[in-house]
Amino acid sequence: MNIFRFAGDMTHLASVLVLLLKIHTIKSCAGVSLKTQELYAIVFATRYLDIFTDFISLYNTFMKLVFLGSSFSIVWYMRSHKIVRRSYDKDQDTFRHYFLIVPCLLLAMIINEKFTFREVLWTFSLFLEAVAILPQLVLLQRTRNIDNLTGQYIFLLGAYRAFYIFNWIYRYFTEPHYVHWIPWIAGLLQTLLYGDFFYYYFHSWKNNKKLQLPA
Amino acid sequence: TKAHLGHDEL
């Protein structure tokens, strides 16, 4: 464990807690893409298949349970909670996320470190996570402006993967034979996808005006 | 080992 990875995990934890608290307290999910939340639930379900078979550390197991629990809770809130579901804008959240799942699965069948069930699904979860934010960013473009909490959620989500890139650089230089191109490339692509959002988020924060994304 | 395969990360 290194400071970059720990900072990344805490930022990631903060992002899901910000979203869960927002939905739980104001009982609204306006501006949140259910498609992105469903993709994240799939990402965690396929990445943490080894949660009960390979014990790495209490921290690792605890965080996996938190990420699984929070992502499925958010999906449950947005789909089934009688009040929250009313604020879900399904007419705007129309990104065909199955068009993301199939290519990621096919790619994971081709590019992986070991062709086993668990390794292919783990690789699939990395590719899917890289593009999971797309429905949310498309929804933001459509609804034009976003409330602070959703903006913070996306900012933290992008920042966590940026921290992980520093973690991979650190591990590359400190651990011999630590070379994993698949998570590195997927993680870099993921962070780049947040690029324009970061740009507008930073400028709105600097000029202290409401975050408006260009059409 | 798990660490080798990079699976020790979240």
C-alpha cells in the first residue's frame, strides 16, 4: 500500500458516499445517470469475484464490501425507492450502455493476462470501468447544468483514478516485475475521459460561477 | 501470487 493508492481509495470512497448521502438525504436522484450506476455495480460484481476466496487484508475485504454495497444500494434507490425513482429522468438517460458491455467483454476475451473465467471478468471490469462514466457525462451535456453534489461526485470519481495512475508509477519503480499494461491503459483512458469535465469544473470553481457544460 | 497479478488493488 502506498499513499497514492490510499488517497485514491479514499477519494473513490468519498465519491460513492457523496452520491449515496445525496440520494438518501434529499430523496432525489435528479441529474444522476442510472445507467452509469448500473455499470458500476457490474464493474464491482465482476471485479470482486474473489472476495470470499482470496483474503488479501481486512482493509481490502472491507472496502470491497463497501463498494459493492454502495453501488447496489444506489441502483436499488434509483430503481425501486418510491420517492427517489420519481426524480429519475429516464427520458434523458438514454445511453445504450449495453453497447459498452459487449465490446468490453469481447475485448477482455482477447486481451487478458490469463484466459480464465475470473481473469477475463476481472479484465472486463477494468475496461467497463474506464467507460462507465459515459452515460453520466452524456446526461450532463443534455441537462446542461448540474448540482454541486453530482459535480463533486464526478470530480472525485475522476480524481480517484488519477491517484491510481500515480500509484502504478510508484509501484513500477519500487516493485520489480510490477508491470500491468491492462489496468494502466484502461485507467489512463478512464482519466482522460474526465478531462473536459475537469476543465469546466476547474474553471467554474475558479470563477466561482455555476458549472455549465457546453452544448 | 495475487499481488503479482495486480489483483491486490481495489
